[in-house]
Amino acid sequence: MTDETPTTPTGADPAASAPPAAAPPAAAPAKPEKVRRPSRWARHPLVAAGSAFFTLLLVAIVLGGGALWVGKSRYQAVGPLAEDKAVIVPNEYGVMDIADLLVRQGVIEDKWVFVGAAMGTRASSKLKAGEYEFAQGASIQQVLDTLVSGKVIEYTVTIPEGLTSDQIVERLAEIAELAGSVRQVPREGSLMPDTYKITRGTSREDLLRRMTRTQDAALKEIWAKRDPELPLKSPDELVILASIVEKETGVPEERAQVAAVFVNRLNKKMRLQSDPTIIYGLVRGKGRLERPLTRTDISTPTPFNTYTIPALPPGPIGNPGRASLEATANPAKSKALYFVADGSGGHAFAESLDQHNKNVTRWRQIEKDRKIDPASQPAGTSGTTGATAVD
């Protein structure tokens, strides 16, 4: 039986006898890649410049924001002052000068943050000269607010009642916060003793003008409300008599009673016989007599000696305060014609010379017992009204 199955010679490669495989089709040639070029507008110089500008602007905003944040933190940060400090800012200083001054004084540390903040807040033209007190740890913001506010340090000047105009000028000359000299001593009685607020550098003449204006306003008001039966013809006469009342007592409650004594004496055409007028006539407002009054002093005529002149002296013997002006314009309802110190700080009043002489004797004994030197007593407190005169 014949085998029809084809056979392969021994050792032959089967692949060699296989029909050849079909060759793969050739790859299509690659298309050249299209290069994307910027548009004509993108290449325009203005567009390029704008792009650069906005890039720089973005960078500037980022950097500026950072600088602003840093500056703001320094603007509001606690300052270097370890304790409160007063600093005088001269009138001619600008913002740069002020910044340098504050750095030198240790108020701030960063001059440029101060200058930048002053300019950025438009405060550079609002900074005011003067003496300021900066609080411990004050920030640049607080320092600027203080300088813009103009709330400078204020001092008080107290002028006691009864001082003469010469004495007031001398007192003002001793106050270091005041400036300038006084060319002319104000008229006696034209100044209102009081407590006044000043700032460093206030001129002495400016303060005297304030005292004069205050006196004028008070006198106008008080004169308008005076007792209509007052034997005084003008506001000037009111000041004259009030200046005597001021010198005669330091007890506020007695002023109206002392004024009544002098008003009663004027109504009766009696001499006022006030010791302080003798002293003023002798020293003319330049100070204290520094010794007891003598019989010769009492009898020696001067324009102000009310033991020798028949009525009011020609002018005030000091600058009376408002309380004495008010008491003189509306004296107490009293018939008393005399008074003398009573040993308690006040006075004993009397309607008759006999009773007054008894009061004087009592006071002399008190002086002897206490070994009081009359020269050491304020004018008026150890003196008498009508004690030595024969009425």
C-alpha cells in the first residue's frame, strides 16, 4: 500500500521548503512638522513692551506688598522708649529734621519708616511744633498722631492774690518755661491773679496780656452786679478798695465784712486807716517793709497813706483777686467801723472805737504772749483799722 503522505528528507530545514512570506508594505513618508510662528500682533513692539511692563508691574506689586507689610508692622510696632519722655520740636523743623530729632532722642529707631508714614498719610505738613510727651514704647503711628494733634505739654502758673505788678513780673521772670522779657510793668491793679495754663515758650508779655484781659472781663461783670448803694464812682475805684480788702485779710469768709468796714467809713467820711496802704506808700509795690510800722510811718503823709488822706488812695496797692472784687462790690450788711487781728487767723470787728481799743489791747497781749514779731506778719493781719487815730 503506497503511503501518499509527503515526506521531508532527513536533515532538511522545514522553513527552507516553506513558501516565502509576503514583504510588509513600505511605510508612508512622514509629513514635515509645521512650525508655529507667533502671530504678527504678538511680534508687535508695543505688545512686547506691554507684556514686559505688566510683568514688571506684577513683580513690583509683589515686592511692594511685601514692603508695605513690613513697613506697616514697623509703623505699628512698639517703639524703643523705656519710659515717658518729653521732646521739644522747634518751630522751623520739617519732617526730615523731626525724624532725625526723634531718632537722636530715642523715640523712634527707623527714620525712613517715620518719613514714609508721614508722607503716605499726608501728615508731613500737619506736624506741629512744641513740647510733647511721648509714652513709653510709643509706636511710630502713636508718635505721628501726637505730633499732628498738637497736644503739647501744658504747665500751670499760679499768681497769688494781692501781689503788686512788680512782684508779678519778678515771679514770671523766675519761670523757666516762659520766654522773653517784660518791657514795661503793667499798671497796678490791672492783672487778675489766678492759675493759668501755658506751654513752653509762651512769652511773659503774652501771659500778662491774658491776665489783663481776664481782669477786664471780670471787672466788667462784677461792676454790673454791684450793690447800687456802693459809694464808689467807677470800676477803677472798686479795684482800689478791693486791693485794700485783699491785703487786709487772708480769710475768705471775712472779705465781705472787711469790705463793709471800709464802705461804712467812706459813707461817714472817715479815713480808711489801713496799715497796708502805709506800707505801699513807703515801698511803692517793690516788696515788703520787713520791719514793724512806727508812729512816724503812720503820721508821715504819702499819696497812699490812708491815715493821712481823707478817702481812697490814688490807685490800687496790689492786684486783687476775683473774690475780693466780688466782696467789695457787694459787702456784708454790717455797721462795723473797726477791726483788728484776733489771734485765730481772723479779725475782731467793732462798731465803736471803745470796743475796738479793747480788741486792740487783747491782740497786743496775744502778740506779747506768743512773742510775735509784727514785721513777720503779712500786711494787714497784725495791723489795725482805726486803732491809732482819734475819730
